[in-house]
Amino acid sequence: MDKAAEIYGVLKPKGIFPGEFDVLIGATALTHKMVVVTNNENHYEGMKRHFSLDVRNWMKKPENHESENIIHYNHEEAEEQK
């Protein structure tokens, strides 16, 4: 909860108002040095910019600088193979 309060304390004066659950998810990820995997990257933009939160979109292919151990599932290719 301390990290969530810190996030609110930094973002609110800047006019950035992420959702309560997004702040809790981001705070948990930052506290435990985890990655947030979402298709709603814009929900975490303030935390990404001001706290270096690692946010990845599961719908996009990983860029070259990201981990090679990430496997991208392409739903459209899977449907075509059926």
C-alpha cells in the first residue's frame, strides 16, 4: 500500500489519474520487480513514465530489446491454421 500511496502522491499533482485497481497492480509489480502484461498500456503510462514500470502488451510482438524468452501467440495465425 505504501507504493500505491507514493504513486498517487506523485501522479495526482501532475494531473494524472490512473484507476485505483491499475495503481494497485502497478504498485504490486514495482514492489516485486515484476512486469505488467496488459492490452491497456495507456492505463499505466504515468507509472511507466514516472516510476519506470515495465509494461508489455500481450497483443503486440516483442521488440528486439525485450527478452527472447517471450513467446508471442498470434491469434489470427492460429485461426488460419484451423
